[in-house]
Amino acid sequence: MNLAITDVRLTPILVADPPLLNTQGVHQPYTPRLIVEVVTADGVTGVGETYGDAKYLELARPFAERLKGHQVSDLNGLFTLADQVAVDRSRVENAVDVGGLRGVQTADKLRLSVVSAFEVACLDALGKALGLPVHALLGGKVRDAVEYSAYLFYKWADHPEGVPAEKDDWGAAVDPAGVVEQARRFKERYGFTSFKLKGGVFPPDEEVAAVRALAEAFPGHPLRLDPNGAWSVEASVKVARELRDVLEYLEDPALGTPAMAEVAERTGVPLATNMCVTTFAEIKEAFTKGAVQVVLSDHHYWGGLRNTQQLAAVCRTFGVGVSMHSNTHLGISLAAMTHVAATVPNLHHACDSHYPWQSEDVLTERLTFEGGKVAVSDAPGLGVELDRERLAVLHRRWLDDDGALRDRDDAAAMRIADPEWVTPSMPRW
Ligand SMILES: O=C([O-])C(=O)C[C@H](O)[C@@H](O)C(=O)[O-]
Ligand SMILES: [Mg+2]
């Protein structure tokens, strides 16, 4: 068996995204992703996916060049190689990721976000070569299916008039009734039993009313609210107190570890994060101050599936919960998330996934949710197959774009509807 990498293919694509609202603005009609393929000397191909904005491509290209001859089994070596790739300082200085939605931006985090796609692709290739599923390469599954939650968004029915976009069939959701209706459809279509509402869009009172409406419509179901740090400590404390009887957890109500620690201390409501703890370096302060009770790992920016397992072990040591964050992603990443989630014993919360919002994919067969869960594949590798025609179509869209959509910019998308819109300063309320 020859596991040496002989070829690497990088395919940037643009995938359709509905007009989902968040505190920065609204999703653009198409969002960038990067599809990574590694091919071994024996002709086995492994696939991975990650964020596709220019700064990730800039790193992925020189990194891919260093991979020729690298063994797909040498996963640790990927990190050593990544350290040799220079990061353009202007990409990380004083920067926050996606206007702050994904926490700090550092050179290491940028590298990890790129390496993660290659780690997944190497695991996929290795699994196919050995006839083993990825979860087996990670030590074996402890569950046969992974539970996901419905990821509810305030949304418009359509992207602004005149903007080229794909139509979606979800309709608008801009008030409590719309949110409840969206949740019903999520439940009907996918069987989800827990619900997360992306907040930070309307004043906190309106979002409290939406969560209350969800609690009435779905009594006893776990509920979460995530304003992406848009609230002051006082606003966060007020919301936490008002919703304490129905929330499973409140996600990133306020920005930064000290503010989160104060909200946690004053309310006792569990706080989750994918913003104040997004790197290993941030763990110590946040855990010792009691700022977070659940860390939402995103295997892309934590540096892959094995780093996610390490994060889970650290969380277990400190009695902190762990679950998974998600951003616009396709089936390759959902498969990767499902494999690693299947191996984490201390995963006690349904994971986030944007996948239901993505009507397009690069797989021959979409992954499905049954009863809110994705079955853990026992097929070799990730258990997914790339649809080359679809990949080519979505790549063509990326090639044809004039650059306006190659970097995600939710504020720019909002300005099309509201020319006065500027990225709100935080805390917004
Ligand atoms: O849980 C989260 O904070 C996210 O998923 C961040 C994302 O960027 C989300 O807000 C989005 O895509 O609008
Ligand atoms: Mg979040």
C-alpha cells in the first residue's frame, strides 16, 4: 500500500445561501467554500472542506504544494508543514473573524482552519485505503447516530430585489410567529427536538418573546439563543433571568471572557460559546473564571477532528460541556462532524448544523437527518462521494464572480437593502 500523496486538488466554490439575518447583517446569496482533495500513489482520493474566503485560499495553495510525497497517515506532520507557511500579517492584525462572529483571528487559527480540511481529506483517504471508517481511525464510535439541533434564523423571504439568488421555500421569519413556524417545519422535515435561535438581530425583548413563543409551542424541548455577543452585560443578565426556566443554555450573550464570566456568575444560566473560546490559548482564563459552561467546537478552526477530541478531553477535565458549532457548510463537513462527534463520550448537547439551509451540495447523495440525527457511517473513510459535475458547476460560479462574493461580508449584503447600514458597534444593546 502506497499512502504517499501524489496530487492535491483545491476547488473554491460558491454555494447558495438564503437571506439569513444575524447581528452583522444578512447572508449573501452565495457563500465561498473550499473543497480539498488529496490523491495517493495508489489512486485513492480523500476529500475535505473548509472556509473558502481569499485568506484561506492564500494559505491553502502554498500548503498544498508542500504535500507531495507526504503520507496521508502522517496527520501530525500536517501541522509541522503548516507552520512553514507564512501568513500575511494584514490578514490577522487586530482582526476578528467574519466581523467577529467566529471570535479572534490569529495566524495560527487561520492555519488550523486550512489544515483541518487536509486532515479530514487525509483521514478519508486513509480510511478508504484501510477499509475503515473515519470514526474507527479516531478510536471508534461510542454512538451510532449524532443528534443535531434545528438552527433557526430570522430571515427574509427573499434576497433583495434585483440580486441574483436561488429561491428558497422557507418563507420569512421576522417575528415570534414566523420563528415558531420555521421551527415547526424544521421538526417536520428533519425531526429535530432542540432549537437554537440566532439572535442579535432585533432588540432583546423581541427575541425573548420569540423564545417564549418557542417554549409554548414546544414545551420541554431544549432551547438556545445566540446573539453573537451583541448585548451588554446588563442586557445579557436581564435576558438570562427572563428565560432561565426555558433555556438549555444562552450562547455568547456578551463579548469577551470577563463579560461572559459576570453574566454566568450573576445569573447561573449556563453559557455556551463559539466566540470567546475558539483557541486552546483562550481556555485557561475562560475556564478558571467560569465564563463558559459549554464550548462549541468547530473542527475547522480548532484544527481538525483530533484537535476536537483533545478539546473535548480538556472540557471533560474541567467539567465543561462540549458540543459543535456550525457555519455554512456542505455534506463533507457534516460527515466529518458526525464522525468525530460519534467518538466523543462527553457530548451531551445536540450539535449545531447549518446544513438544512444549504440546498446545494457537492455529494452524489445528501446526508439525511432522521429524528434529528445523522447516522454514523461505517463505510470506509467519511462514507461520502464527490459529485464532480456539481463541483464543476459551483466552481464555475466562483470563477464567474467578479470578486464581490468571494469573501463573506454580511454587512455588505445588508447595505444592498439598507444603504445606510454599517456594521453595528458592540454591544449593540
Ligand atoms: O453560532 C454561531 O455563532 C454562528 O454560527 C456564527 C455564524 O456566522 C452565524 O451567525 C451565521 O452564519 O450567520
Ligand atoms: Mg454562536
